[in-house]
Amino acid sequence: MLRIAVVGSGPSGVYTAQSLLDQRAAWPVPLAVDVLDRLPCPYGLVRYGVAPDHEKIKSLQNNLRQVLERPDVRFLGNVPVGEGGISARELRGLYHAVIYCVGAARDRRLGIPGEDLAGSCSATDFVSWYSAHPDAIGQGFPLGGRGAVVIGAGNVAVDVARVLARGVEELRATDIPQGPLDALAASAVTDVHMVARRGPSQAKCTTKELRELGTLPGADVVVRAEELAADPGYADPAGLSATARRNVAALRGWAEAPAGTAARRIHLRFFLRPVEILDDGRGAVRGVRFERTAPDASGGVTGTGELMDIDAGLVLRSVGYRGVPLPGLPFDPVGGTVPHAGGRVLRDGAASLGEYVAGWIKRGPTGVIGTNRPCAKETAGSVLADVPELARRQVAAEDPLSGLAAAGLTPVAWRGWLGIEAAETALGRTLSRGTVKIPDWAGLLTAARGA
């Protein structure tokens, strides 16, 4: 029996497990796959990164579930690898091969004065809060002011802007935890400013996400025609990608529409670079100072020296993700990835037998969910090619569970996850809602162990 551990149960991890098993006929020995996760719940960013009002995308969990319920796959949650858990070296001794699919957990910073003021936060933390990530329990965000600024123009920026502007009754029908729902119900925010340092044709969001902003009841989208006109691609979209052309068309429609009268507004701003987050004199955010930018000949932007302020009590940065070092594995601090060749981990330039990577920790935070499929397939192919050597590796125990127990870990198996699902359904009934996520470690583990 060749035993393989996949560390991470998000799309990249589950697709990697699936790709390994889809090539079953090519394996000269029987294969068993354990999918490990630090959290007691599976699905990674599909559970903890997709906005609660995006039910269609969240339904991808059903596809991932089919893989995790296969008899030759075992889900083991509550298994941290690295600090506070089992080391990479110990894990390598329990399995013939270990594939790390741990994503990119850290957000990028702006590097400007005032970034650490109260009310200046990462969009990642905001998403974790409204998605009930157990590490976010107790976290709150200042929603008492009229203005909020979201810095960035990708899908995450669109998500958080939409959640801030969406009516609470619409969110009540989702699985958002009760604490964030109550906080958003009491929010005084009326103006959400989503700000990009480059032009509309360079926005990273998809057109579907962008257009969704215009469907929110009780919210208007405000676009300034002069900011669109500053983009060379606005007047001549022929050279743009299909997505950029559709985005520009959507923005043009909003810019040309009559002014709305809704209670909330989403302002889509372009060619503004944040230079300082402003202090209210008490250590909290009162706004953001931006410098107007202009397109340059190389496709980037340059500063014009013109400054402007936007008032806000909350600032959320959404300017990208970075991988973080995993103790015991090599790491490239420039790219935020683990050095590899075809998914094989490289130590001092040489492939390390039995260690592999897939997903964002392999290629960086690029692509959409489906991009993980070919990435996983490549890594699975490398594992398959290494089988003759992997089969000769000695592992410490016939079943890795004994080694995890020796490391002081108590894994949550699939039955435990089903207990969490049942508890979340029951919680929703007590709140006269549908399924409502359990937001804290204690609640999740109690539900899992009760199963």
C-alpha cells in the first residue's frame, strides 16, 4: 500500500487527490490518500473565502465532497502541519509521499503611513470574519462611519464592497454567522469606495462579479466618466482582452446613467494611488489620501502630484496574497512559493523524493478555481513517475493515524465533519434561518466530537 498525504482540503488539495486516483490504472501498487487540514472543516477557500451570497460558487463544495467521500480517500481535519502540530519531517516519515496544497495565506501590505491604524485592515480578515473562519472569532470592524474604502480591483475587492453595500435581509438568507450579520445590520456605512491605482481596462475582477454590483437593491453604482476617459483602452477597446472590453462596457453604462437616489452607493474609482491612511487624532482611521495617477507608455501608471482625500472610518486593502513559509520546507521569499520542478520540491536545487506541492504555494496566487486542475494533474504525474522509488521508502507505521496520535493530534474524520454540518443546520433552525455557520473552534470541535 502506497500512502500519500495531501496537506490542504481546498480545491487544489482535493483536485490533487482526485488526479492521483483518476490515474489508478497506472499505479503498480494499491494507493490510499489522506487529505489533511489544519481546520476541522474541509473545502478551504470555497468554505472560508467565497462570499455568503455566492451560492452558485459555494455549491462547488458538492463536487469536492464527492472526492472526499471516496472509499480510498480519508479526510483528517484538525491536523496542523508545522507550528503547533506535526512537523514536515515527522509527516514525511508517516507517508510515502506528502503533497503540500496550503495556498497563500497572507495578504500583501500597502507599505504606506497609517496602515496600522485602528480600522485599517486586510480584506482577507474581513472575508474570514463574515465567512466564520474560526481564527477570526471575536474580530470586529468599525462600521459606525458613513464611508468605507476598499483598495483594489480584483474579485475579493468586489466581494467585500458588495457585502458592505448589500441589504441585511438578503444576507439573512445565507449561511453568514449571526455575529457579522448583526454587525452589518447595524452598519452606518452608506458610501463604499472601491479604488484602483490603474485604469478600468486593467481591473482584475471578472465581468460577472463587476456587473453584480449593479443588481443590489437599495444601492447605486457611481462611476466618474473622466476617470474612464483617462484610460487609453476606453476610447479604443479593440486591443483589450474580452474581459476588459466587457468590464469597460459595464462601467460606461453606469457612468452614462442618470444619478440614482438609493440609500447606499458604491463608488468605483480609478487612477488613484493610496499614499497615506489618515489619523483621526485618536489612533483610528479618518480617511485615505490618494495621489492621482496617469497612464504611462509602458502600460503602468505614474504619479501626477495631485492629491485628494476620501473620508472613511474603515479601510480594507485587497492588493493580493502571498504564500507563507512552512517550517521544514524550502521557501522562495520573492515569489512566496516553495521551489519546485513539475511539483517536486527542490532542496538546494535537487528534487526531494516524497515531497511535492500544488496550488498557490506552487505557482503563486494566480488563476481561478479551475486553474488548480491542470496544476494538480502535473503534480500527480510527477508522483506517479516517482512510484518505483517511493515504494521503496520505509514509513513508520502501517496506518499514519498512530503517528498523528503520537504527535498529540486528535484528527476530525469525515463523520466529525458530518456532525458539524448537522450542528450548523440545527443552529440555523434556532435562529429561524437556514444553515448558519459555527464561527468558533470550540463549537466546531464539540460538534465534531459529538458525532
